[in-house]
Amino acid sequence: MAIETTRRQQIEDAASALFRERGYAATSVRDIAQALNIQGGSLYAHVASKEDVLWSIVSRAADRFNAEVGPLATDPGAPAAPSAPARLRAMIRAHVEVVTSSQRDAAVFLHEWRFLSDERRAQMAARRDAYEALFRQAIGRGIAAGTFSPVDPRLTATAILTALNGIATWYRPDGPLTAQEIADHHADLFIRALTCGAPGSSRERTDS
Amino acid sequence: MAIETTRRQQIEDAASALFRERGYAATSVRDIAQALNIQGGSLYAHVASKEDVLWSIVSRAADRFNAEVGPLATDPGAPAAPSAPARLRAMIRAHVEVVTSSQRDAAVFLHEWRFLSDERRAQMAARRDAYEALFRQAIGRGIAAGTFSPVDPRLTATAILTALNGIATWYRPDGPLTAQEIADHHADLFIRALTCGAPGSSRERTDS
DNA sequence: CCTACCGATCGGTAGG
DNA sequence: CCTACCGATCGGTAGG
């Protein structure tokens, strides 16, 4: 049972590793080719441009975040809607799961997307804003329900996502904390910040 | 009264602006020279290398953070030590003040420092760790005093600083929120997260 | 996928 | 601070 990997996929993997450690602008196409033991020009049998490779990595990472977190943010059809704290906790967990399990691509997505062409960068900015809106809404709903303190949803969503994205910079799979522990710690922290002193905080926990 | 600005300073200012918007690796020495209406080679009458300019920008930014936040973190000689929440609030305010008032240099400091030479990068990594330690200690003291929940000081300090540093990416002086409002919002958020449900939270506010 | 090449640009220097 | 230049390297292509 051979592991299926197209040449294109190998190129993206090698490029992602290099973009992550040196940055997109400081990585040459010859660096990428060398990692695969081929000549620089040979890359162009598989990709149209260096920027094209970046685009593939970045859009795939964006897809993963949407695939994991999106379903938790939108109301499910059948079952009862979760409480605001429970929903936000699930979203934080899912986001951290993607950050840690797709760490390399996530780091490139977060730090190198500005090297995309104007058009693609604008497209990605729109996707990112839509994604952040999922968190803004989750927070806004909690405020409306009285379970969350009346914070600024935009500012708070940005603070939460910035902190979670930062995990991509320092997380080590062999470190002292598992991805789950890190996720739970952050979820605890931010949900405490949001529920503490909330209008309808009558001491009983609707969380988790 | 002419505004005193050395050529070296002008170079660093122009470079900082360019490093910030394009990144260090994607900025050429000719780009910097062009911003000052001189030839590329002429830069080298004032600087030893491109990396030298980056180093100046980055270390000056690091100095500012230390100068503003350091005194708040270490116990003052004469007056009574502030409570843990009050101290952390002051540190958060001071950090955000530097991020927003030195936004351009702070952004370069935060995002481009990895392009320093190995030696300088290691030096800066040590400074950053010492700086983060100020926040870890402030949190640790609060936990020891029973005013803060028993969180992981390292993880929490990193979360706070990552969120605060993110402000450098999106803050606009002409935006809807002042730097002070942003600072207070973040201070409120994180201090609520830390004090809520703390062992010694007997409902009276020792904060600010 | 290779060889061989394109024009452009890189950081930096010599000599004034 | 300029002119003129250094060797190296850049992203990408032609033709096989």
C-alpha cells in the first residue's frame, strides 16, 4: 500500500515547510526544487508560479478552518441550539485543533498571505472577515441572551482569534501541553472573561 | 526651530515603513534609498548593512517596551505594592500604549525580527523572554495572593501578549476606538478572566 | 524532468 | 552622496 502523493502535493509540502521557516519572499523556487532533488526550472512542469504554490497552501488552510468551525457556528437543523458558552467553547476547540494539527500550513496561512497578488489577497481578506464574523456572532448572541457580558464583539473576537492563532507560532507536538489542554485553557480563560459578571449569571453553569 | 533628524534616523524611518508594508526580505536597499531620493549605494555611507538597519529598528522598539512596562512590573521602593489586578492592568495599558504610539516600529519588531542574524536573533529572543517573564510573574503573584484563578502563568501571559501585539496589525489612529479604549477593553477582559472565581474573590474589588 | 538560458535585480564596494 | 561596477541570485522559459 503505497502512500499516494502527487508531485504537486510534494511541492506544496516542501514549499510550506520553507515558507514557514524562512518566509515566502526569502524562499527561492530553487530552494523548493532542491528539497525535492530536482532542478529549479523543473518545478514549472507542475506549477504555474511561485505565488500559485502559496495560494494553494493558503486556501487549503482556510478551507480547513471553515470546515471544522463553520458547522459549529451555524445553527444545526434538528437538535437544540447550544448555549453561547458551549458554542464558543466548541469553536475555540475546533480552531485550536486546526492550528495544531495543520500547524505548518496554518502558520504559512497566517503569516505569508500578504505576499499573494492583490486580487487573491483581497479574496482571502474577505474569507477571513467572514470567518471572524462567526466568532463575532457567537459572542453577540451570548450578549443578547444575557449569558455574556456586554463586551465589544468585534474587539473580543479579534482578541480571541489572535491569541489562538499565536499558538501556531510556539506549539510543539512534543511539548509539555497537549493541543487539547491548550485549547481548554484558552476556552476556560475567554469564557470566564465573557460570563463573569454577565447580566444573567445566576451562578448556575450552562457551560460545557 | 528646525526639527533635528539625522540622516541615519531618516533611513531607519523610511526602512521601517517599507519593512512594515512589504516585509524585510521583499524590501531592497534601493527601495529605501529611493524613499530618500538618493542612490542605492549611497546608503552605505550611513549604514553598514541592510540588516543593521533592521537591528536598530527592532532594538529601539524593544527598548520602548522595557522602558514603559518594566518600572510597573518591578516593585517600587517606597509606595505600597499595587494589587495584582491593578498592576496587570497598568502593564497592559502601558504595553498597548507602546504598540499604538510606536505602531510602525512595533510591527517591524514583532514580524521581522526573524530576519536578524543568528546572533542578534538569539539576543532578541532572550530579551523577549525576559519581557514575557514580567507578565508571567505578575500573574503568578496574583495566583499566590489568591486574587487570580490558578491558571497556567506562562500560557496566560503568552495569550495576553499575543492579543495585545495583534493590535499593531489592525489599529488605526483615525479608527472608531482610541488606543485607551482598546487598552481598557483588553484589560477588562483579561482581568475578568483572571479574577472571576478566584479563591479570594470575596466580591470586593481591589482593582483599579 | 534536464540543460541552458533570459533579463532583472539583489546587497554591497571602489574610487572619487 | 554619485557613478559605475562586482558576483550572485532571482522567477521564469525554450526546447528538448
